[in-house]
Amino acid sequence: MPDTPEPPNANRLRATAVSERPQERLEKFGASALSDAELLAMLLRSGTRGTDVLTLATQIIAEAGSLAGADRLGGG
């Protein structure tokens, strides 16, 4: 199978300096230092094929209107 380039969003977290990643910033500065998207990304833990977890979290929050509204997206 030939190597195919990853989509532009596939490496957003990997491209971030280790000290700037959400987990490291959470440990060093606390939850208040993280954006809603970063907090959601930590809960999700992984994205989808072609969409990194930070982009996915940002999309979910945009669709829901807020982090608090994200729980209503499931329809449950």
C-alpha cells in the first residue's frame, strides 16, 4: 500500500511543542489555563482519520455552541 500524505489536520497535536500540549499545560498550570476545546480534546483522547483531536473538539464545540452544550449533541 503506497504511503499517502496525511491531511493537514492530522498532525496538529504532534506539531505542538510538548510543553504546549494540553496534558502538560494542565499538569503545570491547572484546568483554567486550557481552552474548552483543549479540555474536550483530553476527554476524547483521539480524533478521527484525517481530523486530529483538537480540531474535532473545536468542531464539536462550534456545533454545540459551548462545551456545556456538547452533551446535548448525542441526542440521548
